[in-house]
Amino acid sequence: MHPDDPPQWRHESAHVNGVTLHYVTVDPDPDAVAHPTGAAPVVVLLHGFPECWYAWRHQLDPLAAAGYRVVAPDMRGYNRSSAPRGIASYRPAELVADVRGLVESRGAPQAALVGHDWGGLVAWETAIRAPELVSQLAVINAPHPDLYRRRLRSPAQLLRSWYVFAFQLPWVPERVLAADGFRLVGESLELTAGPDVFEPETVERYREAMARSGSPAGPLNYYRAMARESLELELRSLFSGRTERPVDVPTLVCWGDRDPVLGLDLLDGLDALAPDLRVRQFDAGHWPHVEQPVRVTDELLAFLA
């Protein structure tokens, strides 16, 4: 436990899907009425690159105060969670199985999933592949994976996503990312959010978390596995004709309009894939839950309720 963290943020771990996932959990306020009968509903918060569970520091307590059982894991490959070797260990099927195991370890049949960046993509994939596990889906600056593949055909999004292709190289991205004590972690945060959004103490925590896993291969393998999965889906679609997969759960999308890596046009056509959809736009970069934490938290609470 970090000395600056409040005592109600409990650190625990779950052994699921062949890995150990570290997570932080906060007990629900017993007087809240998020669920008037039965156990308090579970909300799983999934972080993105290059973060860890601490990405949700602004949302942990408000969600618990509203009566939810909050679980914020380190995704596999990050911080204190297991970092299995090999690209295949980071395929979407494995990441979805991690979410399933985490929800079931909390004794819940379903959970609301909230994800940002890579956590949002995993949340999308979970809702697509295991809709019975997801009561509600909220994503923050994370496109539906099928729309993202379609949009990569445009020069504008290709240019924005240059780093995805750079990460396909073997070992070189690991060396570059780890250089100078993971200096690029802080630079990438500032590039996508602007100066002064992330406090130096927060950047240092993320750099330490990335170093703690021993190698950035795990986080980088998310991108490599996604590229292989996308290629397989595209090849399959040539024969089946099916290129997009719908989401049949209530969905909230929060989007920072000034995101330099994910264009606003990634929302075009989303209502056809997620019929029960509400979209909220923010004057923010890639990190609305950090740049405008109060408003994002309010939108999450209104949606979950």
C-alpha cells in the first residue's frame, strides 16, 4: 500500500485464468441504495496504457459511496499482476477470461464494466464475447474494436495510430520504453493530455508500476496481439462477409474531443452496433476521467443508476 493512499483502498489478489491479478477494492457504503435488495452490484474498472489500478483514483470512493462494490485491477502484464510471456497470452480471449474470473471471484453473476483506453477495448470485447457477464458497459476514449479496424483504413487514423505499428517490432519498443527509467511514460501522458494534467507524483507512480513488472513486454504485447487478431478477423470476413459484432448491453461512451490519437469520427456508426447507447462528449484529451473527473464520475453514477 502506498503511504498516500487512504485506508479504505484495500489491496487484494485473485488467482484466475492461470494468472494472479492484483486489484484494489473499496467496500460499498452500507447506507447507499445502489441496489435496494440483495448484494451490492460490482463495478470493475479497467485501466489502459501505460497505467495501473491507480488510474481510477478519482472514481473509487464516489462509486463506493453510491453503494457499489468497486474493483480496480492491474491488468495482466502490469504492475503487481502476473506478466505471462508471449504474445498469445494477451489475445482478447485471454483478457476476457481474466475479467470473467475476476467477476466470478467476487461471487457475482454479472458486473458493470468501466474501461479506458486498452481497458475500454477489453470491456468492449467482454460485452461482445460474454454479454451474460456484463450488466452495463461504460467506455472512455476507447473505440468499438470493429469500428477501429474499419477506421484504420483512413489515412487520418492511420497517422494517429503510428505507435500501434511501431510496437509491432520485436524487442526495440521494449528498449525504447524502458530507457531512462521509463521516461517515455511521462512524455506519453503529457502528449495525450497536455501539461499539468498529471501531477509529477502520479507520473512517478506509473513509471514505478511499469518497472515493477520487470519488462514492458506485457503491455506492448496487447498491441501485438490486437494486430494479429485484427488480421485474422479481416481474413475471416472475406469468406463470411461479417465484419462487425454488435453489443447487446446498455452502453455509455465518454469521449474527449481533443484526443490526439483517437479521432471523434470513431463514434460514427456506433449506434448501429450498440443500440442501447448514450454518448457524452468532453472538452478533454485522451483522459477525460482525469482531466474532468467530477463530470465523468457524475455521468458514470447516473448511467449505473
